[in-house]
Amino acid sequence: MTWETVIGLETHVELATAAKLFCACTTAFGGAPNTHCCPVCMGMPGTLPALNARAVELAAKAALALGCTVAPVSRFDRKNYFYPDLPKAYQISQFYAPLGRNGAVELDDGTVVGIHELHLEEDAGKLVHDRGRGQTLADFNRCGVPLIEIVTEPDLRTADQVIAYLERLRETLQYLGVSDCKMQEGSLRCDVNLSVRPAGSTELGVRTEMKNLSSFRAISRAIAWEAGRQAALLEAGGQVTQQTLRWDEDRQLALAMRAKEDARDYRYFPDPDLPPVELDGAYLDRLRGEQPELAPARRARYQRDWALSADDAATLTGQRALAEFFEALTALGTPPRQAANWVMGEVLGALSARGMEAARMPLTPPTLARLIALVGEGKLNRNTAVRVFEAVFDADGDVDEYVKAHGLEQVSDAEVVAQAVEHVLAACPGPAADYRAGKEKAFGFLVGQVMRELRGQAAPAVVHRILREKLEHTP
Ligand code: ADP
Ligand code: MG
Ligand code: ZN
């Protein structure tokens, strides 16, 4: 029997607000335990939550970009459960009236992934297990950090599709400035709901939900493992139990965490402390107007307008700030092909050498545009330009000043080059004779010598022309 895997994802994303969802505490990652807390996010009796408008805005931007219908009125509900990472013993979430519904994301392979809903909620704290002392410690810094939870329809079939969906989601949310989506810091966390069914069947099988998936690689492996486990169980005449599993990346297997609870277990009810969120048409129109051009549209445009390859377009749009930097270069008159080469080569190289994101890059487009223009005008050769690039990158230095101060202008003055050529030919009669005897290799050697003579600053084309002339016209 062949089995088809069916997957739906629940993804939690931390919003890039400065303050928490219902209090003014910072959302900064890390910090000494329990220093980013106040009576509100600690759930002290008598406190009242006050909704962070910026979180609503980011959530609504995300919902719009994912094609959701944004509810004119959405509400907050309490999800009740007892666990030591949740001091209030309930999480404020949206259950009956979520912010967004009925969205869709189309993957490059044509798969349309339905977005069942997108809602706002607060994060819980973290438990730190100190095995040495046999203690579990609670850090409430993360309590109340704003999250959106994005729930897909069970439209995914393979691990590759899951990764493609998550990459698209991450890219979209980063472009919008909604979240930094750093899996290693937990600002994007994904739970995988998975079932299998006989190929061709249209009914859904019983599913499990896997948690603790901390990287794309863990997600891929967990999917393969769980699909295999369920298929083997069914083949052997067994049944899948609906439950929540915890992926163990060290051991490469999933273990039962708890029986899957359903909505009734959470005793959801409307939070009486919070008024409904009302978003009118003008507000949503403003958000739509602020939406930047997203990566897929840019990729298509780069290929269409500038004849860049799909790979180059993908590299250039990998970060919004990088794409904007590249586009700014072209707007300053740099030919797109050259701009692309510099951005994908030197710029990305410099960023990665510094472990820096494009958004933090000190170098500005006019500086690089000027540098590229100097190469185009024959005033700098490419190698010298790379040296200048490295020198001006960190402080966005002045290219012309640097070139002048270090005497780096390219020598294309024919007389100066001719003089150097004559020196070299006089000093190296052997290679010159070799060349005349037909050994083309000797030519490269002589070019190198002339370049050295001119401190690497000669225009290669001029050196080649004059050297050939002299070699062929003087015996
Ligand atoms: P709950 O809220 O109880 O976790 P939902 O019905 O909202 O359950 O579904 C949660 C996630 O599980 C969704 O992403 C959904 O697409 C997915 N899902 C639901 N049923 C199945 C199934 N039989 N196989 C795989 N995924 C499923
Ligand atoms: Mg759920
Ligand atoms: Zn607080």
C-alpha cells in the first residue's frame, strides 16, 4: 500500500514590537531571568491588561499579506490551563473571533496552502531545567510577548513543501517588518500536524501534533520519521492515536507528550478585561498602502526588466534591505548587471565576514555607485576598486577622497604605460624572446611585470595593447 502524508502547520511568530502585548515591559530577547516583568504580565490580582496597538497593526499587516480577510471586529478569549510557565493560569488568545481568516499562500511549485486563521495571543514564560540541582526554574521574561499564530489548512503533502511554505512565511514577515523570524531565538516556532492515508483517499486520517521542532532540518526529519511510524502502524493493522508528540533531536525520534486536548479542555471564554478590537476600512486601507513590494514580485521583476537569472534574483531579494540597496544602485544609474555582481559578490561577502544583516550595513548606495562608476570610466581597475570597497565599507567613506589620498587612480596614460613596457622588455629579454617564438604563456608573465611596475593600477586593456605592439614591432 502507498500512503499519502497530510500536513497542517501551526506557526507561532513573535511580533517585532518594543513592548509586550498588554503591558509596557520590554520584549528584548534574553536578559537576566525575571527582569522583564511587571504585575500585569505576572498576572497579579487587580491588574488590568491594556492592548498594544502596534501589535494589532503588525498582526493585521501579516494577515493582509497572507491574503486573509481581516475581521472588522475581533475579540480576546482566555485559554485556561495550569502549567508553571503561565503565572495567570490562562493565556490571552483569540478563539471565537480571530483577527484574520481564509488566507492563502501559493508556493513556487503551484501548491496553494490555505490559511485557516491568523490570531493574536501572548507568549508564555520559559522553564529552565537544572538537572544538576534537580530543580526546574521559571523565567517569566517572555510572558506576554506578542505572538501571531498562523494555522494552515491540511494542504501540505511533503517536507519540501513544508519548508517552502515556512521560508515564504519567514520572508514575507521579514519584508513586512512584522517579525525577525529567528528560529534559533524562538521567534518562529512551528508545530506539525500530520496524518497518513491510503494514496487516492480523500478522507483525513487520525493526526498527531509534533512540537519542539527547532530548525528546518529537524522539521524535515521529524516529518519523515512520523509519516513512517504511522504508515507502519497502519500496515500492521494498528491505529494512530491522536496525541501530542515531542521531537527529540538528539535521539531522532518523537515521544508522546500528552493526550491531545481539545477545545473543551481549555474552557475558553471571552476575556472580560479587554474590549473588542475594531478595525475600520480606512485603517486597513492605510496598512495596504504601506505594504512593501514583496519578494516574489521583485524576483519576477528583476528577471523580466533586467534579464537577471532566477538564482540571482533570489539571492538579491533574500533580504529586503539588500534588495532595496540593489535597486537604489540601479536608480543611481549603475547598470543592473554590474550592480548585481557587486551586491552578490563584494557586498554579501563583506556582510557575511562581519556577521551583519543587510539592514545594518553602513555602506550607502551612492558610495558604491560612485565606486562602480570609477571602474566604468576607466579611472580605477577592478582589483583596486575591491580594495577601495573594503576600505570605505565600515564608515561609508568618501571614495574619491580615498582614491586620491592613496594615489590609486588607474594609469591609462599611454605614455606612462609604454615607458613601463620598455623597462620590462629590457629587463626580461628571455620571456620576450619566448613570446616571439610563439609561447603565448610568456605574454601573461610580461603583463604581470608591467602591472607590478605600475603598482597594479594600470588599465589592463591599455597594457595588453601596448605590450603586443612593442613585442611585435621591435625585434
Ligand atoms: P486544534 O486547534 O485542535 O489543534 P485544528 O483542527 O484547528 O486543531 O487543526 C490544527 C492543525 O492541524 C491545522 O493546521 C490543520 O490543518 C491540521 N489538521 C487537522 N486535521 C488534520 C489531519 N487529519 N491531518 C493532518 N493535519 C490536520
Ligand atoms: Mg491548535
Ligand atoms: Zn509586564
